Amino acid sequence: QSALTQPRSVSGSPGQSVTISCTGTSSDVGGYNYVSWYQQHPGKAPKLMIYDVSKRPSGVPDRFSGSKSGNTASLTISGLQAEDEADYYCCSYAGSHFGTGTKVTVL
Amino acid sequence: EVQLVESGGGLVQPGRSLRLSCAASGFTFDDYAMHWVRQAPGKGLEWVSGISWNSGSIGYADSVKGRFTISRDNAKNSLYLQMNSLRAEDTALYYCAKDVKQWLLYYFDYWGQGTLVTVSS
């Protein structure tokens, strides 16, 4: 089982939007609407940002949104802020679960 | 306040064993599935193992199947990971993580701070 594929890095200026993709197969991402996203700052534990593909836990800003099309899930950060600079991981219900991770840089 | 506190990590030689523990508080432990997730230095997250609320459903990553055993003691609000036949590639920070349901849904809403396991001679 291979990890879900994410871009190694994405970047954007403050206020811009960035989108992170998470590509799997019909056996994992494409087969279930159980996709979550995690934010991890250096030296810190991960934090749940999105679950059920597009739902936000309480306390997560609404500039974070999730979607899915076929075997690819996406996380979009709108109105990018300096504190959004972190690593982001997708996770699926099936398969190896976690994606390869994406570093978001705020320019 | 939900708290997950891992312990038991350390330096161990290849081929030896180690047992990790996770003490949970601030929630009804036996209402939720629990997991171990690890992160090798400078690398990404890797799900290791998960256990449902009543230990009826257990899963392992292929990389640890047959070597690691997850268990829980609901009376002690504790989660465990018995790691045998350790390899250098098992070196990582091991996180204890709480699921949002009784069964394995793989949504981790609370995490501990991790315990470091280093496998080296």
C-alpha cells in the first residue's frame, strides 16, 4: 500500500489562495467520503482541520475548505495568513491512510 | 480537557523490544477508538495501529504487522503498543491519537506530544 500522493510544497502570498491535492485510488480516497486533513507546525502535534471531506471542527477558520473529485481530495486555504505556514497531511479511511505531506510556505 | 500522555520511548538495540503506553484523561476513554501514529525524523506521518473501543477491531500497518501489538485497558484509561523485533526504520516519534468514534474511522481529533523511539546499536 502506497501513501496518498501530495505535492511536496505549495506557496502563496498573504491573502492569496492555495490548494493542496491528495491523490489516491478508487480503493481509498475515491471509495469513501471519509477524508480528513491535518495541519502540523514544526515541533508540534498534528491538528485536525477537515473531516468527512469538507467539514470543519469547531474552532477551525472558515478559510480552510475541503472537497473531493474522483480519487483526488483537495484542501484549499483562502486568504492565506502567516500562521498557515505549516505541513499539511491528508488521510483516508482505507489504504495506508496518510498522504505524503505538503509544506505550505507563505511568501 | 482531553490529555494524552505517551511514555516508554527510548534507545533500544535492533531486535529488542519496547512497550509504549498512553495515559488518557478528560474524556470517556472506552467510548472511543484509539491509534498509534509515528513520524520518523524529518519525515511524514505514518499510521501504525488502531484499536476500537472494545478491542473488537484492530488494525496494523503492513510495516509493523506481526511485530507490533496494540492493546488497551479501559479500566486504566490506557493504550499500549508492544513493539518486538525492532528495526532501525522503526525510529520515530510515536503519537497516541484519539478517534472520533467507537470504531476505526481514522479521524484523529486529539494527539499526545509523542514519545521518541530510537533503534540503534
